[in-house]
Amino acid sequence: MAESKTRQRNGKSAMSTDANANANTPKSTTTTTTPQTKSTTKTFGTLDLLRILGGLLLLNCLLSYFITNDSVLWGWRPWFIRPGPIARYFRGPLLLTPTQLSLHTGSPPGTPIYLALNGTIYDVSSNPRIYGPGGSYAIFAGKDAARGFITGCFAEDGNADLRGAEYTYVASDIPLPPEFGGEVGEGGEAWQGKLTGAQKSYREGELRRARKMVRDTIEGWASMFRGEGGKEYFEVGKVVREEGWLEREEKKVLCAQAVKGRPKPRGPGSESGGEGQDAGAAYRGGGR
């Protein structure tokens, strides 16, 4: 009995010793850590490029407005940023007969003012003081007066017939053809049928230069009426005419002002290329 109790005490003692041993045994605190590395390299992306370009564009616009005191695009006014051309674009082009065009003169006040140039119609309503009733250029409103833009004869040449208008820029020692106001006589006959080689070359050179001058002058006016010079004008459509209308028109005599303003004689054998007087260059600011 005593022996049994002794065994029990020894067993408990052994268990207590094992428990203390386990309690005093240090637990492993080793943990596995995965090192994390942060990228410190900055990349230059598309967004950064757009920010820089946007800043440069804004700076350019501010500089333009500061210098011109008017435009953020250095005087350039494309049609797609102007209300008038945008509205016309969505409505489509106007097709007007000469009779219909004649109704658009700004009368009564506040109604559209249209003029045409070589078949193209432009809206000049933004400047009624010039093109409206009583204005200095009101004579051009409601019509295609391309000839007058060449010759400078507003009252006489308020029409679209450009035949012979080139003689405005032809040297005065070349006689006008009879159909354009030239005299029928020995001088005219000599130039028409008895030309030397030098005379013929001189005349052809003058006419070639003069026709180019007509085209350049028309384009100079057209550029202004399209609004490219800063004015609030824009193209709206075309003039619709009957087929063969020009052939049915009687040829126009060159007006006195145009005859008087023809370039000085240069004579056969001289270099062709001098400029005639563009009647509207000063008004347009020097041309194109």
C-alpha cells in the first residue's frame, strides 16, 4: 500500500517536471517575411505630355490676346469657331437667283446683307454701316458686282461680266479692242492684224499678266469676304443663273476711271510684269 502511494507521488512529480520543462522551453519566433521593394522610378506618360501641350496652348492664346487685344489665335478666325458659318453649315448653302439676291440689301434694318463675287455669295451683315443702306459700299449689296471690284467703277460696273476687265491692268500703249471701247482705226487695226513679232509677244505678255492680276484681285476680295482678314464675313452660297446668260449679255465698255488708271507704256521688247492699280487693295489692307 505504502509502495503504491510512493509510485503515485513519483508519477505526479515526473509529470510536474515535464510540464515545467515544456513551459521553460522557448518557442520558435521565426517568421518568414517577404521583402517588398517600392519602385521609385517615375515614367513620363501621355497625360504629362498633354498637360505640357495644354499649358503651352493656353500661354500662346494669352500672349496672342495680350498683343492683338482682340484674338486668341493671332487674328485667325476659322469658320468652325464663328456662330454664323456654323449655323450656315448646318442649314446648307443658299442658292439664289440674281433676283432673289437683290432682296438682301439690309432693308429694312436688321435683315441680312448679302453680296456676291464671281458667283459666290457672302454675308456681310456684320457691317451695315458700310454695306447697308446709305453705306459707302451699299452699291455692292444684293448683287454680283465682280466687274466693279476690278475696275473700281462702282456705279457703272455693278455686274458680274468680267470680259475685257483685264484691260484695267494692261499697259496703255496697247489699244483697247473696239468691243471694249477702243477706237476702230489704223492704230487698232495695226495691233489686231499687223503685229511684228516683238509687238505680238509684248501684247500677249501684257494680257497674260493682266488676267493673272484679275484672278489675284478677285481672290483678294474673296479672302476678305470669307473672314480670313479678321472681319466677321462668311460665305453662304452660290448665285444660280440661266445657262448661257453671259453670251446673251452685251460686252461692256471699259469705264473711264479704269482707262485712266491703266499702267504706263512699257513698249515692245520691255519686260512685262509691272503691276496695275488694284482699286480695292487699300481698303482690304494691302491685298491678300
